[in-house]
Amino acid sequence: MTQFDIQTVAPKIRKVTFANPPVNVVGADTVAELSQVVDELSRDEQVQVVIFDSSTPGYFFNHADLGQFSELLAQASADSTPLFIDLSLRLSRSPFVSIASIHGRTRGGGAELTLAFDLRYASREQAIFCQPEVATGLVPGGGGGDRLPRLLGRDRALEVLFTSQDYDADRAERYGWVTRAIPDAELDDFVHDVAARIALFDKAAVVGAKAQINRATLPPEADLRASWAEFSTSVTWPGFQARGPEFAKLFAEVGFDEVEQNLGHYLGTASERS
């Protein structure tokens, strides 16, 4: 694996660090590697808590890699489930507690993967969240349209999808998008303390409680499959095809780093021009 590093923090705690610089886009290679990580950790009966973070400054799990769109759409598990959906399902159902420690931008497909984690703690100063699909002429396909309404409520989920704006950690916390917003300097210690406390308890009780919460809160697998099919179809829509050149032009004119850092703003700018 080239994008993920697994560290043993304590006998029952692992940390998985993602790095795909410069901006941590999520490609088909990312999904394949993370799928292997989840498999490996799920097989280890000792693992009770897994912390997910990033070593790329300013970014957690970012939007999909447009250069690997066709590969992402083609990936499938052994039972023909789209691999992205299979990965998100296995994350949600995993026999360990997954905790996201979010220090940076978390958008699109990366935000959808992050929704599959059990707990999400976000840096008040650095974390940014966005579902940019509608602004690009697409519909969400990785669970954003299925998981967000259960967390945010119908109207706020519609606002997130319709506007494709960036949301800071404080607003994400108020909306229920993240578990808590924490000062950046305190985030890592806070997450470690939560993980250490959960690791004190009996694994059967922790996993059993997670299964109960899952029954009450997770979207049906059929809905996630349907959303992926709708997303796959939307890639062929004229709106997405027409916006591609405008976004490419925007990146060239404004600069890659500037657009990625403030994508929510520039999505509206590019849409005005298309």
C-alpha cells in the first residue's frame, strides 16, 4: 500500500493515516487500498478502535480524482457491489469503532467515506466540509444523499447538496454533520482519549451497541446501490460534460491550490460562467 499507513497506538487501538498529496483526492487506487485496510483490521480480533487521520496538511479525505472516474465506476466487489459502496458498508458495519480526526478539507467522495465512520471529530480552525456534486452537474453517489438526511434532517441536507458550499467545523457541528468541533491544538489528544476510553470496555458490548445504533440509523443497502447507479448515470448528463471545460479553465486561470482550498466558493463562480 502506498497511500495508507497503519500504526499500533496501543494493543486495542490502531491509527490509519492517509496521504495522497498534494490534496488527498480519492481515486480508484485509494478505494482499493482502504478496502484492504478495512479487511485487515476487521480480521484482527484484538482491534477495538481505529483512528483515521491524514498527513497531508490542509486535507483529510478530499473529492474524487476526476482522472480516475472511469476506474472508480468500474470497481466492484466479489458480489458485484460497487466497491465504493461495499467499502462504506463494511466501514459502518466493521467490528471496531472508527474515529475520524479531521484537520482539513473533506469534500465529495471523501466526505461520503467520512460519513461511514462511527465518530467524526473536526478541527475548529482547519476542517471544511462540502458535497460539490450538484454544482458540477452530478448527483451524489457514495452515500451523501442517503446518510446526510439522517444526520442533518431533510432541509439542511437539501441545503448542503443544492448549494455545494463549504461548511466550517462549527456549522457542521451545529448541523450534526460531525460529532464535535474541537480546537485544532487539542484535537489529536482528544481523539486519543476517546479511543483509549472505548478500548477499556468489553469489545462484545461495544460492537453490540454499535449494531443496535446501526439498525436505527444506517440507510438501507438498496438505497446506497440506487444512489451509486444514479451517480453513474449523471456522469453522462450534458450538464456535467459542459461544466468540465469551465472548471479546467478556472483551475488554469486562478491556480490549483487556490481553487482546491476554496472550492465551495469557486464552484459557484464556474457555474456562473458555464
